[in-house]
Amino acid sequence: MSMLTINIRIDADLKNKSEMILEDMGLNMTTAFKIFLKEVIRSHSIPFQIKSDLFYSESNQKALAESIKQFESGNTVVKTMDELREMENE
């Protein structure tokens, strides 16, 4: 079987952090990629769930920006824990 070289460009921090973790597992980057690709072939899929972080969704970022704007303008509501518990039961 002939061997090929694959070049991948990644952020230096991502490379360094992942190499440290892989080293703790007794693996190097090449072996980790081979394991990943073999699992892609075996399962015909990416071997993990890919999803976005909802914190960074456009709607959440808009809500956070609005909350910050209200806070900075002094338009805030202060409630005690007891008041919040009462609201929960309404």
C-alpha cells in the first residue's frame, strides 16, 4: 500500500493543545487522524455529533446585546430570591 502525505493548516494553539491531550493518550497527531478516518470509512459518517453552540446564535447574541443595553442605561429590575420563587409559581 502506497503512503501519501496530507498537509493540514490549523491554528497553532489548537495544534499544541490537541497534541498535549493526544500524548496523554499515547497517540500522536498522525495516529489520531488515522483512527478518525478509519471510523469515517467504517460508519460512513463523522464519528461524533456536530452542532453549534447556541450561546453564539444570532438570536441569543441579539438578546444579550439588548440586556447589556438595558443594564447600561440603568433599566434593570431587581428581585429577591423569594420574589423569583413566587413568580415561578404564578
